[in-house]
Amino acid sequence: MTAQNIVNDVEFIDTVTDAGDVLNHRLIVEKDLSKDEVLKLVYLHNKKDEIMRKAHDKIKEIEFQMQDVWGFERDESKHTHRFNIPYPEKLI
């Protein structure tokens, strides 16, 4: 299966990934990636997203604990993330 066929195989892309929307289809074709390589990219994207979600959850809990110590109500809108970790909204 050629890289172009993989990109055109919407069913394949949809079934293997939530990361499909972040895969660069042009680069898949340009680099002539195999199906296994695309699957590895999907795995790595999902792994990265999992780590980012866990980091976000931990940071959020620390922010809540800081609000507790300060005597404030827990309010996520008042969190001050010094290191804004980008993450897809669908992960939260």
C-alpha cells in the first residue's frame, strides 16, 4: 500500500487514530511512510497526549491546593499556569 493510498484510506485513518487530525497527510505521502510508520506516529501522538493530560490534571490539582492554602474558593478560572501546556480540548 502506497503512502498516498494510506492517506486516501479514510477508514484506516479514522479507525486507528484520535490523532488523525494532527497527522500531516502531505508529509505521509512526501516521506512515503508505510502503514506501520503511520501507526507508530499515531501511537506516539496518543502517548504524548496522555502525558500532557496527566500533567494538566496534576497542575490543576496543585492550583486548587494553592487556593485552599490562600483561603480562596476553588475556581479554575483563577488558575495561573506559568507553563501553558497546549493540549487538545477533547482531552480534558
